[in-house]
Amino acid sequence: MTIGDIARAQQVPQRYLEGILNQLRKSGILEAQRGRSGGYKLGKDAKDITVGEVVRLIDGPIRAVVCVEEAKAANCPLQENCVFLPTWRKVQSAIDQTLDSTAFSQLLKRESDAMLRGAPSYVI
């Protein structure tokens, strides 16, 4: 699949997509093939790529609130008595667990099932 194909399907600028694909290629998630019939393909099995891995690679750490990071919380004068912090840590844990337990193979299966029901195609 070419960058142009993916950009059109996802309705994003091609230059923006090139940056993302380059990050994914450098990390080994994608492989690039040059030439007339070139394009991109997964660099490892879809079951071995998690949503969390990809999102963190592209966007950095995912945080419900800044203070769930130990280093940031240590700088907060309210941390010792913060009644919300335990709740935010649970929320953060749920986010991390969900993203890290969702493999791209699961997304591909969901897309395949949705297409059988007549849903629009989402290029991954």
C-alpha cells in the first residue's frame, strides 16, 4: 500500500503521514519497499504490535492527568493529601492495560467483521 493510498483513505495530509510512517519504520513496526511497486507492510506479526506501542511511539506517553507520573506528582504540593490521585492512578492503569492488551490483529479482525456487515473500510 502506498503513502498516497493510506493518506487518501485516512483523509490526512501525505506529509503528515510520511512522518508517522517514518517513525513506525525506524521502530521496526513497518517495512518500506522502494520502487515502482513499493509501499509499506508490517515489519512484524500484527499480533505482536499493540495499540499502546504505536500510540506511545507517535504521541509519547499517554496520561489521564500529569500527576499520575511519579516524577510530576513528587513536585505537587498537594500530593500527600490528594484524594483524587488514587482514582487517577486507577484510570491510568485501565488506559495502559487496554492499549497494551489490544493487538493490531484484533483491530484487523474487527475491521474484517465490520466490512462483512457493510461498514466502511478503515485502513490500518
